Amino acid sequence: MYQQMIFVNLPVADLDASKKFFTELGYSINPQFSDENTASVVISDTIIAMLLTRQKYAQFTKKEIVDATKSSQVLLALSAESREKVDELVEKALAAGGSTAGETQDLGFMYGRSFDDLDGHTWEVAWMDPAALEG
């Protein structure tokens, strides 16, 4: 059965530092789709973050590439299987050089935290109680 995938393309200032950051979060780099200008970060079977040097990223757009530490265009959200997994991933990100982005949200049935990666892209990590989804 076909499973739709998402490939999130992100410009990065230092490809090696960004690869190290994401591997410290527990993700792997797919060497088949990586080179000196690109790193394919495997987040799950259906989610891939393509890290591109700013020069490589510029080949795919005529628009200005924003500095994500100063401007925001997108918030990247990942689900987590538990509250503990939310905390675990965010703590790994902070230990790897990321920074806190926003306040912890605890609504009881939903729990979330967020971090900025080395280039300022904001990643939100959230857990929702499966019972709440059932209505």
C-alpha cells in the first residue's frame, strides 16, 4: 500500500554541524541521498528532513532565503508516543545545541514542547492522549 511521504527542505549554515545535531537526536543520515551540500535526515519511514547548504537551497527558489533565527515561515511539528518521549527529544535537542522555543503546553490530554535547531527552525513535539482522539 502506498504511503505518502513528506520531504522538508531546510537551508542550513553549517551542514556538518546540522548533521551532528540531528544524529544526536537519534535520527540517521541516509548516505544515498546525501553529499557535500545535502544531508537526508531520516526522521521516520515517511518523514525526511533534507538539509541543504544555503547555496544549494538557493538553486531551488528565486525567493530570498530568510534567516530563521529572525523570521518564521513554518513551524515543524512531530508527534510523540508519550509525554516522556516529548521531553526526551526536546532534552536531546537542547543538549545538542538547540534552544528552547516557547513555553511547555500541558492541557492534560495534550502535551507539547518546542525547540529551535541550530539554524533557528522551530520544531514542535507533541503527544495527545489516544482516548481524547476517540471523542
